[in-house]
Amino acid sequence: MKFGFIIDNRKCIGCHACTTACKAEHMVPVGVNRTYVKYVEKGKFPDTRRLFSVMRCNHCTNAPCVTICPVEALFIRQDGIVDFNNKRCIGCKSCMQACPYDALYIDPNTSTAAKCNYCAHRVDVGLEPACVNVCPEHAIISGDMHNPNSEISQLLARQQVTVRKPEKGTKPNLFYIDGDQASLDPLVTPKSVNTLWSNQARGVGHFAKKTEKLAFTGEDVVFAAMAGTAVPTADIQQNGADKSIDVLMNGATRNYDQPDKGILWGWEVSGYVVTKAISAGVILVMLMAYFGGFAEVTTANTWWGYLASLFFLTATGALLVKDLDQPTRFLNVLLRPQWGSWLVRGGYSITIFGGLVSLVMASKFFDWGLETYVSGLLGVFAIIVAIYTAFLFAQAKGRDFWQSPSLAFHMLLHSVMAGAAFFAIISLFVDAGANWLPFLRNVMVGTIVLNLFTLIIEMTITHPTEAAKQTVHMILSGRYKNSFWGGVVLFGNILPLAMLLFAQAVNPILAIVGIILLIGSYLTEKIWVEAPQRMPLT
């Protein structure tokens, strides 16, 4: 048994009855939707067409939201329905990043994730989903796709159907008859802007957006509303006598859409990546110096390193908890784990790493002599802590740019760089051992050079999807170009590299370089975290 949906676009009239029925059945708050109807206009006046597409959870066979969920709040039933248990949800928003179809949202009433669950409570008593019952044109067909006598099975056998983003490998179980890419592919049409009736004005809850002020009024609003997109007054006036509907209808545009959810993972995630990098990096730098014989690690530097590692590890945990919409449930990650999620694996890695650092500190304080035996294991977990977020991002299949195979190396480099930067800063106050400052200088030079090389690779490599290509374009010449070229490349890499190459390995030069590198690391992670989230998923 496997339940699925067919949306017959030949019949859909865009009446929103399905949206209304869904809201009534599940008491869905205003501003968020489990199902909604997307309007897209195609063509050029007078040869135009309006497309209606019902958007919702695809109840995927290989559901990435289930894989990434750290607490098994999302699960696949035996009948194929992807259901959820909001009593387990911690509000980490990982599922929202993993879903390529933008089907999940944070319920403002419960601060937990929610989505279409196929009206599982109705299915269990032999009823059809509410949206199927209410549709006046029978444009939504549900049923068991494995039953050859069911309507959905017969339609799948004789009709040409389309699914959204088949390249994701999720095997969606929502099919469209007469599906049009202008409606199903979010990158074909630009994101709609708030106009008279282009979309709901704002989201609600944790990621509510302020209503954007319209750039035009009066007659211009009417023209823009007819086109379903925001056209500034100046753009209309430039056309003079051509100020007519066909000026506005040049190409496919969105007429009705759901509210933009905004940046789901914000500064807290960017900050935790940096604090985690420092925590693991100071240990890695000390181990490199000790086992490689590159420099003497004094007792003072050793204690500073251990204390800094625990401090920034605690800060990492605090930022992770702060980012949750249900922070009181954060222990569910450890107590009710779903082991396939890298959020769980990372949580346990951080816990074990913190325990090992504490053990080494206790051994050094009480002279147990365990440092040599534990150091190797400590180094392994320092590397895991430094890079595990790359694997978590890779599970977020909705964000194509995060699927880069170089992301783990990128994070390891930043961790070693951050560790050396920290020791360079505290060297103002702590006596350095033999060759310690030249060692830090060499580590920072090496990581900067490798980081620049990695940036070149990540920005110039041929990306496999249009969303990843547009993200790169946004970074290099779009919204983030000033932050990237000025903040990351020039300030965060070129400037400290020049200072290190043309100055001796002495303070306060190294300390200043260390501060610059930490700022540059944060700017880099902020761009890498935010930019992919600005790509529309639906």
C-alpha cells in the first residue's frame, strides 16, 4: 500500500477550496499553509494563460525531511504517508532546509514544524483527505497507487504525469497532469513582490516578515496588480504611450504565492559555525605543534587552549539552543535520537569532544598522565566537530549550494585558521614557547592560501543545478558582492596574508591578523549560510 496524490491541472480552477478546507480541518493559522494554489501568468497580451498549481508535501518515498530530523518527529508510515509528531519536534528547522518543495513551516501556535499529513486521521477511518472532498472539479485525486483498481493507479497508468524536481532523488508521490514547468519550477518565474493581491502580505511566527512598502500608488498599483508583479512607477513611465497591459505581461510571472519564509538559519547558525571552529581549532593547532615538533607548547598556552575550547564549545551549544523554536526540548537530540541525522551525530560528537577535553584537563591538573593516550582520540573528535556541519548541510537537499564536496575541507581549514588566530591574539598576554610565534604565522599563511584556493574552486567550478549557479552569481555580483569581495576576499584574506608576508612574526602584528581572520571567517560563514536560503524552493 502506498498513498499518493494526482493534481489534474486540466480541471483546477484556482478556487482555493483545498486551502480553505485544509485550514479548517487542521486549524492552520493565517499566514502559513499546508496546501495552497500558486498562480502563474504566461505569455504576452493578448495571448496569455493563467496556470494553477496546487502545492503541498509530496510524501516522498525517500523523504529528506525524515532523514535529517534529529528526533524522529517526522516519519514515514507503512502506507507511505509522511506524518509528523509535533510533541517531539524541537523546532530546529532542518526539515525545512531539507525539503526541496518548501512544504514545511513553523506553526506560530506551537512553535513546531508542520505540513500536509495526507489527513492521516481521516484516512485511518476510511475517509479521503479534506482537500479531495471539497474540490468542486475533482482536480485532486488521492488513493492507493499499489491498488490497480484505484482511480489514482489507473490515471498513472494512462496519463502523462510530471513531478517536481525529480533530479533530487526523493521519489515524490505527488503527480501533476498537464504540469507546466513555469509553475512547477520555482526558478522560471521571479519571486513575487507584495502588491494589491499578489500574495499574503507577511508570514507569522518566528520568521514573520515586515510588509514591504509599495514603490508605487494609485493607477500604477492597478497595472502592477493585473500583472501580478511589482513594477516601479519609473519603469512604467519610461514606456510612455506603451503603458498598457502587454508591457507588464512580457514573460511568466507569479500572481499568487505563499509568503516568503525568509532566512530560516540566521546569525545564530553562522556564529555557531565560527565558535565550533575555534573550539576544535585550538586543540588541532596544539596537537599539530606537539606531535609535529614544530614548536614548544607552553603550559600557559596549553591551559589557555583547553579553557578556550570548552568556553567556545559551550557558546556553540548556547547558539544551537537559541536557534531552536522549542529550546526547552533540546535534550531530545541526545535522549530521543534519530541516528541518520547529522544533527544527532554532531550533538554526540560535541558531547564526547567536550568530555575528552575535560578529561585531559583533569589529567593534567591531577597529574594522571593520560594526555598522551587521549590526545590521538581528542584530535579525531576535534576534526569531526570541525567538519560535521558540512554533512548536515549536505542533508539539506533543498539548498543546492550546500551540496558542494569541498564544504568539509572548507570548514576544516577555517577551524585550523581560527585556532591559530586565537593563539595569536592571546600571545599578547602569554609568554610564547620556542618557535611558537613563527609556527602560528606559518599556520595562518598556509590556511589563508589554501582558503583562497578553496574559494576559487567553489566559485568557479561548474555547478550542476541552476539554483547553485544563481547562488554563486548572488555571491559574486549580486546581493552579497560587497560582503564577499570587500569583506571576505580583501579584508578577510588578502590583507592578513600581506601583513604576514611582509612583517615579522611578532606581536602585535600577529594579534591584529588573528582578529581580522576571525572577522573574515564569520563574514564567510554568514554568506555561505544565508545566500543559498534566498533561492526560492516553490
